[in-house]
Amino acid sequence: MVVIGLILVGLAALVHVFIFYLESIAWSQPATWKRFGLRSQADADVVKPMALNQGFYNLFLAIGITVGIIIFAGGNADVGRALALFGALSMVAAALVLVISNPKLARAAALQGALPLIGSVLLLVSFAG
């Protein structure tokens, strides 16, 4: 169960690396900012510093999960699981904030939060086992 949980949170980390790419690297491309509901390059330029910051938050959470998986694989199961769980639950919390702040973004919140939620449940259950 722990391995499946780690795989799921690892996939969530990959999703968040992609979100980092969109928000921090590809933000000025019309296809990117339109995906985030902006209507013009001028609007995208105004939001760009915030998007850059959000992108790095996503990257740091993905790195935390990745380091947790590496530590787990290196033999320190409890520390690795805990670190991966912290990153994954942070992703879940961010998804909740997103949907609470704007229910129209439920699809984006589900994309952001489903994998880390399921993986977190499996990791929590694996601590008990």
C-alpha cells in the first residue's frame, strides 16, 4: 500500500512540476494564460509576478515529495513517508483553498488535489500497518 501511495504522490509531484512550468516559464504564451482564464496579454502581465510565485510553490512541493520518495527508497521509510505526506497534504490543502475561493475552479482543484489525496490516504494507512 505504501508503494502505491508513493507512486500516486509522485505522479502528483509531476503534475505540480507541469503547473510550475505553466506558471513560471510559459506564462507569457497566450495558450497558457488563456488556460488560467485571462483575456489579454496585459492581464497576464499584471498577474505574472503572482503566477511566478505560485509556480515556485508548486515546484517546492514537488521537490519535497521527490526527496521523501528518495529518502524512503534509501531505507528511512518513516522519514520518507512523512516528508512525502507533508508535500501531498499541502497540495490537497491548496486544492481545497482553490475550490473554496472560487467554486467555478472545482475542475482545476480536482486535477490539483485528487492524486495527492488518494496517495495521502494510502500513506496514512501504511503508517498504521
